[in-house]
Amino acid sequence: EGSVLTKERVMADIPDLVISDVQEVELGSNGRGIAFKSDNEAFGGSSREVWFVFSGQLYQVSTYIKNDPLLQAVLGTWQFKR
């Protein structure tokens, strides 16, 4: 089972990261992560991020804020297997 990643944990590790509009996300039956808006320069300063831990590894998914609906649709199809 994946670990639960929280805003508090992220902020403890990366205190300078700008995070807003934080939401928990379900990752199938394998765990939860967080989705949030950030100021990721790679995406013109406004991005949607989804971070989660699965099988001991941290995964980070980033996209342009305008692609948030697409990201949500894609994440809804993911299945995790060990």
C-alpha cells in the first residue's frame, strides 16, 4: 500500500515551495496523495501538481494549470500493481 503524502510533509522537506488549493486525491485502492497549485517555472509559473508515494517511491506529476481537467481524467484511469 502507498503512503499518505501530506502538505505538512512536503512543506517540512521543501519549505520554499509555493503550494495553494491543496486537495487529497485517491489513487485507486493503493493510497492517497495531494494535488495542489504551484508556481513551477517550467510551466510558466502556474502549474497543477499531483504528488504521491507508491511502493516507497515519490512520484510527481506536473502540468499547465489549464490542463487540470485532463490530468484528473488521466489519473482516474491509473491502476497500481506491485
